[in-house]
Amino acid sequence: SGSLTPCLYKFPEHALSASSCALGHGFTPMHQSLLSDDPTAADFKQEFRRKSKSGEEPIDMDSPEIRELEKFANEFKLRRIKLDYTQTNVGEALAAVHGSEFSQTTICRFENLQLSFKNACKLKSILSKWLEEAEQVGG
């Protein structure tokens, strides 16, 4: 009489690794070279600090553009899951066409709005096109 309700969540087939996107912690993940003492990472650290200080024009967090981006990120995640694609699947499909910059971590950061506004906007158009094609195939 004490039966358990089956879990309705579908987890990715791969195990989480140190480079995977950790969800729910509220901190923006740092690039590994920022944590390293390797002298070859010095240029990256300096560039990161420079961009953090100067950077782009501040974005109004309540602007229509931000709200549209948030809405798309949420819809993308729901539709991706409905199509039974993992973040890794999406990253691999995009990397095959656009290059290696589209990792599982990139997709995760997009879905969780942990990218710069400029990068999220660039990725939005690419993900929108991918989603249309995936829905046509998966129909």
C-alpha cells in the first residue's frame, strides 16, 4: 500500500564533473585559469579584470530586451527538455557547425542567464535557429 510515485525528472546520461555547471548556488562559475597559479594564465586574468572594470554600458535589468532574453532562455530550456535533448547534446550539435565554443557549460550558463548580455544575445539567435530545426526533425 505504501508505493512511491515514480520520479518524473529525466537526468542526463553523463555524470557531473568538476567542469559541469553547478545549479542553484547563485555564484557565476569562474574560468579554471582564474584559479590557477600558472603564469600562462596571467594574460587571461589581466583581460578578465580589465573587462570586469570597464566593460559594456550597464544594462537596465528591467528592460524589455532583458525580459525577452529571460523568457527565451526559459522557453528554450523547456522545449529542449521536451525534445529529449541534454545540454551536452545541444552543445555537441552546435560545436559541429559553429566550433568548440558551444559546450554543455555554455548552454547551462545561457539557460541560467549567467552570460554577459552581449554574449547571451549572440547565443540566442543561434539557439533559436537550432531549436526550430530540432522541432522540425522531432516534429
